[in-house]
Amino acid sequence: MTLWWAIIVVCVGCYALKVAGLAAPRRVLDHPRVRRFAELVPVALLAALIAVQTFTQDGGLHFDVARTSGLGAAVVALLLRAPFLVILASAAVVTALVRLLLG
């Protein structure tokens, strides 16, 4: 039951944050620091998510050659300005091939 209360609290908090963003005055949103923060936070969160998913397992640091190879393939595809689906597909294919080759 505690888990459900935690989920409810997080949902309410997310909704309140969304409403606060919609209710913020325009002059606050147009401030250069707020604008810069809003531009950089999603990038930082996505990078952190990628790092956690790539280099951790069971709550600890873990180096997996297949996942790291897939990440490398995605970076190369990104540098080549490939479309998003091609980036995802290349990462998945390289990861699968490395897992197949390494057993």
C-alpha cells in the first residue's frame, strides 16, 4: 500500500509542477537563465538515463561490451546525422551482433 501512496504523491507533484509552469508569468519564462535551464535540463536528463542504462546492472557499476558497442554505434550514426530510427536500429543491431558473437 505504501508504494501506491508514493505513486499518488509523485503524480500529484508532477501535475502541480506542470500547472506551475503554465501559470508562471511570461517575464519569468523569458528570463535568460530560466530559458537556458529549460534548454539544458532535458539533454542532461537524457544523458544521465543513457549512462545509467548502459553502465549499471542490479544497482551497481557494470561494463557490458555489447551495450557499450551499441552506444558507440548510436554515437557514430548520430555524428553522421542519420535519422532517429536509423540511430536506434544501428544501436540495436550492433548490440545484438556483439551479444551473438560473444555468446
